[in-house]
Amino acid sequence: MKKTRVLIVDDEPETRKYVGANLRARGYDVATAGDGTEALQKADEDYFDLVLLDITMPGPDGFAVCQALRQRSSVPIIMLSARGQEKDKVKALDLGADDYLTKPFGIDELLARIRTVLRRSQQEPSPGETLTVGEVTINFGQRKVTRGGEEIKLTPTEYALLVQLAKSAGKVLNHTTLLQRVWGPEYRDETDYLWAYLRRLRRKLEVDPEHPRYLLTEPGVGYRFAAN
């Protein structure tokens, strides 16, 4: 059975050793990089199922590496950082990170985050349903989204959030429901995750992201996908 390949990017040797040893002990195939330049080189040369990415590093920092990876790949990314400020988390998510974990963290928490992110990326397609609203079509069987006939590339997390909204088209889904369905049962108050990912989806799906046609906000409640 093929092992899940994880790239750990951190300039602290102790972190690379600690996280790497724990992942290897649980059957993961692990590679490491000590800075952003090495991380991008390894990502170009090899395939990874997941990237664990520190923010503060020599050379390109984690934000720059996340942005570069997202431009070329939909590989799941979990940011690891001693910086717990809200603005850093929102920036990471807005650049395409799938999750954000503040140091110091326990290995059980990290493993739970990894399982959740990988589950989204490895999820089997739904039966061959199709939803069309305006110019947007979602083919659930093929996990394919188009606007005006042009395919829109989404990351697994973007797609998972869109599916939750689209399958309840016309209905408002509150923040907690969306967080728990997409990120997991332990997420309840991380509305910044939703804000950042709705912003990303709007940039990809909407003609005018500032005046959305499809992905609508219900202030203080949640979000809904337009029914027609």
C-alpha cells in the first residue's frame, strides 16, 4: 500500500526531527526542508500528499512558499507558526493554506489536523449529480466546476466548502455547520476560516467578487449558495 508522503518545511532542526519521527512511526513517508528555497525545489522534483509549512524561515518565508505552491498545485498545506495573531492566520488561509496550527502544539492535535485535511483531498466523488446556477455548473461525479464552460481549478478545501453550500442551494448554512462539515467537529468559532475561503471562492467563481451572484453572505448568520 502506498504511503502518504509528507514534506515538513521548518528551519528548526528540532521541529523537523520531532514531527518527522512521529509521522514515520505512524507510517508516513517523510521528507524535510530547512528553508523556503529547498522546499520549492523538493516540491518541483517530487510528489507530496501534504505539506507542513512553517512561516518564519530564511529566504522565502512560509507565506511566499504557500503562495508559490498554490499557484502550481492543490497539495494540502498546513501552516505551522509560533505567531498566533489573527492577521497571520487570515493571510495564510487567504493564500490557500488549508489549516493553521500555532506552536507549541501536541502531536495528537497535529495528527488530527493531518487526517482531516487528507480526508478532504482523498474524498471519493459523489454520484453523478450536476447542479447549474447561472453560468456556474458543478459536476459532483467528476468533482469539476465550470463557469461559462471554462473549468475552475479548486483546492480540495475550496471544493469541499463549495459542495456543502451548493448541495443546500437557497438555504442558509450557519458558521458552525460549515466549519464542522468542512474542517471537523472541533471547529466552532473559527469564522476567519470561512471568511478567507469564501473570499478565495468568490475570486474564482464570481464575475464581480465584491458583488457576488452565487456565494452570498447572510450577516451574522452564515452563507448560502444562490438557488437560481
